[in-house]
Amino acid sequence: LDMAFILLPFPQIVCTGAQEEAEEAACSPGFQVKQYHVEYDGGFLKDQPLLQVVFDDCAKNQGVSFEVSHPDFVIDEDLNLVPRRDVMDSGTVIFIHGLSEHADDMAQVDILGASPRSPQILSGILGLEDTVPYRTKRSLLVPPMFVPENQRAPFPRSIGKVRVISSDMKEDHIFRLTGKGADQDPKGVFSINKLTGEVAVSRALDREAIAFYHLQVSTTDMSGKLVEGPVDLDVYVIDQNDNRPIFRESRYSGEVLEGSPTGTTVMTMTAFDADDPNTDNAVLRYIILRQSPEKPSPNMFYIDPERGDIVTVISPSLLDRETLPTTQYELEIVAKDMAGSEVGLTGTATATITITDRNDHAPEFTHSLFQASVDEGSTGVVVNLTVDDRDDPATGAWRAIYSIINGDPNQSFEIHTNPDNNEGMLSVVKPLDYESTMFHTLLIKVENEDPLVPDVNYGPSSTATVYITVQDVNEGPVFFPDPLMVTNLENIPVGSFVAVLNATDPDYLQVQSIRFAVLRDPAGWLSVNPVRGMVNTTATLDRESPHVHNNHYSAVFMATDNGNPPATGTGTLIIKLDDENDNAPYVVPSVTRVCEDAKEVNVAVIGARDKDIHPNTDPFNIELGKQPGLEKTWKISRINNTHSQIMLLHSLKRANYNVPLVLTDSGFPPLTNNTELKVQVCTCKKNRMDCSGADALLTNMLLLILLLPNFIPFSYVCAVLCKYQ
């Protein structure tokens, strides 16, 4: 039997509850009235009770707690449903969850006449209208059922009942429940009483794992034959606020440029809540709990409570990296669910915000004038220029670039930045000359790698003057010309004049004398007057000497001044030697071979050589010596300017013969050499030559051919060797 309850203490409030068909002798823990009605009349006033729920856990309600689906309502100690504040948007349905050690139950409050609330009421969660229609098919009445997640034991718990609305249900007909959660995985979550149609849940559910179950109810006879159905049964798991907001990371990093306008977005921080996003359980609000450090203001930043955007609040003039106590600020961010309600769960994370630099300070020299001194003739760094820059040393707004803008027409100086300390290293790259310029005045400018912000300019302190004094150094004498080249005939008399050395001292502002000396004379042919620099021969100049290369002989001299300390310079003298006909020609080779039988190979080729050069060499004249009867045995015939052939005119017995020769060159006057040619007369048989230990003819001839000039006709050589090929 259904009973209607009228609660008189509160006007315009009517509560109706469906109790069990009959009061059982034993207590049934939970809400004794499952459904209540409240009339909506423009809203509800703060702290004004709406109704009193009936809850009994059969253990004197010790430690019972209630959770209301609408965050603006609570159940007070007298079990009254009371608004926390003036409520206008109550929605049409409110669910109350009662929980103790002995009971875990749910009740529903229908607010009559109210407008639907955003999808935070159960109807919106399920996507249904205010009145959820029963699903029927013929005689089965199957209402949707709702189960709060995280219920406590004991189990199973009844969640609803399927009814038969016709008289067709016979005693032998039974209810059957199928689908995922019943006879399909996850199996056994739900069950149905075969006789009464009461549906029960067997264990606590987790909405974040499965939020909805779709089952089917049917009736069958005892043999399993389908009688009615199947009819869909939808079971919805009601969310509880059992998940805290979680940030993806424990620490977040962001940057904001100094001087940024108020309201500049720095970063966005968002958290995730695993609860139902259609309820307040997952509606998050963000706040900044703490800022460190708190200067110059404890509220330098603001976070949008809904979006999590962190923006600047401090004015651009105060957001100055160079005047702030630190360049990094830490914010402790809290995300709270239940739309930020006091009962909401929280999650925290840290945001580190770095104030980045912009180039709002021009570099300035620490001094307007720098001085340095440098020895003439030297190179390298002469002075380090120091600057101050208040910008961040790790950026191009601090790193300096130096340039010489005046005072260096010859580009004798360069300036580079020391990357370690930002100083300007001024160097001499071309040696300076004291005698030319004793002082140099340079104007140096310093800038940054990055351009300055529009409202900042480079001022007078961004330039500096550098005075450089050149120190006089005793420089060595300089030869001119260097090298000095002269031409002389070889074999000139010892003591002959060769040249006069010329050396000057660059230190013309000092009165110094110069003395000369021989530094390197490979053949020992020369001497020099130490005062006048006059060079004479001390030995015969020989063009054919191994110290002469390509007719040139080189010697090195030094000149030393009398400065303190003395300085030395060196110079080279190159003598080109003209040839003189001072070498007679000689025969090549000095030994040759012929066959003893004049019918065999009885011809040998000989040549002449001369150490002199043209015109004191070939053409050579090769003749037999002046011995009586010599011309009857030997004959010499000219081949070309350098070679002739010697022929055996009659047979001789095997032996070695010395044939006198006279060789004459073409010099003026010509030189003659009376010499002898050793001729080996050999026995020649069957292409073999027996010379009593002498080398083979063919080898000797081939060597001779290699020594002959290319213009000896090949046909002639072949004619000589043809008998032994």
C-alpha cells in the first residue's frame, strides 16, 4: 500500500513516500521514504528547511552522514533538507545519499514547478526528461534503475523491481536477466529474483570504470521458453565525488617578458577530474594559494578560476627584471572540484614563472678614456675595455659588440669580445712603427647583439676613447735591395771586387753605426769590409762547383747596429757566374769492345763530355793520336757534334789495346785533351763475345745507347748491333 505524508510544519511542502506493501516486523535499514515532493515558489531561502527525511539504519542512526547532489543543500542534524544560501536554480530533482555502518541508501526529492538545472541533476546526467518513462512491452513494466557508486556492504542490495501489469503472468513463469553485467562479462554484477522480479546489485560499483549498464528482462516458462520480452533495462551508476583534481605535472614553467602590459597571459594550467563531467563533482575552479616571493606585491599574478589562465596583474613599470628581488616567482595553484565549493576536493601544483629580459639597458663603458702602450713591431692584445650592462648575461641583450669608429685608417687594430666577461679585447694586427707615428687615438663604440627597445638609445657612455703610445724598440738594420744580385766571370783573381752591401737603420731618430759580417758563405769564397760593406773574393769563383746552382751562388750577410741591446738584420747576395772555357773535354766511355775478326762487329761508338757550358763545349773534334801506323789499324768517323765511331780495320788477336785520342772543344780559345781509349778486342763466336772477363757486348752497347743523344739515327745503332740481336 502506498501512503501519503503531509508535513505540516512547513507550508507549501507536500511529501509523499512509497513504503513497502506492509510493515515488516524487522527493521529495513535506509530511507523509510524513498521519494519526496517540494513545491517551487520562486526559490528557496537560506537556512529555511524544506522537508524532513525519514532515515533509519536500525542502529539509532549513529554516525550517519548524508550527501546531497546539489552543492547548495545539506541535511542538518534534525534530518532537514536546508539551503546553504538563497537558491534560485535548484533544478527539478535532488538526490540524497545516506550512509552509515549499517545502511547505504538513496532518496529522491522532486521539486515541482522548478525549471530544469544545467546537467548537474540526474535527469541531465542520463539525458532523460524530468520524468523517466518506463520501458514496457506488453505485460512487463521495466523502469530505469539508479545505483550510487562506492556503496558499502552488505550485498546484494535491491535497486528496483520489474512488474507485470497484465494477468498473463502465471505461477510457472519466471523472470530472466541477461546482458553485460548479468550473464556476460562482467558477470554477476546484477541479478533478478526469478519469482518477484526484484533486481539487486552484488557489489560496489565504480562509475569511472563503467557508468552505464544495458540489460534485458524477459519472462520464460519453466522449460525456458520465452513468454514476454526481452525488454531493455538501463542501470545508471550515480557519480560520487570520489576523485580529486589532478594536474598532469607537479611543476609547470612559464615565461613573461619584463615590461609586459597588465593582463598578459603567462601560461595555462589545467587539471583533470575523473568524476562525471556533467556534475559539479568534476567542475573545477582554480585559485592562487601562495606567491613566493611576495614582493613587490603578493598579487602580481591572477589565475582565471574557470580556464586556468595565469595573467599578469602588476604594472609594466614594476615588472622590471633589473629591480625585482628575483627573476623567478613560484605560485602554488589549487584546483578544487564541486565548482569551488567548500566541500570540494583539491589538487595542487606549482607554477614557476621566469621574468625574461628585454634589451632595455644600453651597455656603458666603465671609463670614458683608456690608455695603453705597445712596442713597435709587436702584435697582440694591448688593452681590455670594460663595460657595464644591467641586462641578463645569458642573452643577446647583454652580450657586447665592439667597433672602431675612428682613428684607424690603416686598419692596424682589431677589437673582439671576450665571451667570458664581455670585455672588449683591443689588439694590434699590423706592427706599428715608432718612427712613423708615436701615438694613436681610437674611438670605440659598444652595442648589444640584440636591438634596444624603442624607448632606449645608445648614449655618450656607449663610446670611449683609447690612447695608445708606441714604444721605440731598437730595430735591426735593413738591407736594400734584398737580395742583391750581381754578375761576375768565374776564375776572377782572388781579392777581386764583387759588390757593396747597402743597409740602413730604421731607428733614424737615434744615431747608430752599422757593421757588416759574413753569416753564411757555403764555399768560403767571399769577405766583407765591416764598415764599408765592400765584398771581395777570397778564393777562385768556380762555376762548376757543387755550391753553384743554375749558375748562381748565394751568400748571406748580417748587419749589426750598436744599439742597446744591439739589433741585427740579414741580407742575401746572389752572384751569377758567367762561364769561362776552363775545362777540357773527356771521352765517354773510357773502355769499349770490338771483335778480333774484322768481319764481325768491329765498330764502337764513343762520345765527348765537357763541364763547361755553351759555347765552350760542342761541337767536339775527336781524332786519333799522333802515333805512326795508328791510322792503318783504327779509323775514327764523326757521327754528330758530340759522338764519333772507332772502327777496327783488320783482325787483331784478343787483347786490350790503348788507343791514343785527341779531343778538342769549341771554346775560345779551344781546349784540347790528349787521352787514351781502352779497346778490348774479343773473340766473337755464335753471338757470343769472349773478352777474358769483360762484360757482355750487348749490355755495354745498350748502356752506350742510353748515353747517346736522341739525334743519333736508330738505323745506325741497329746496323752496329744487328749481328747480335
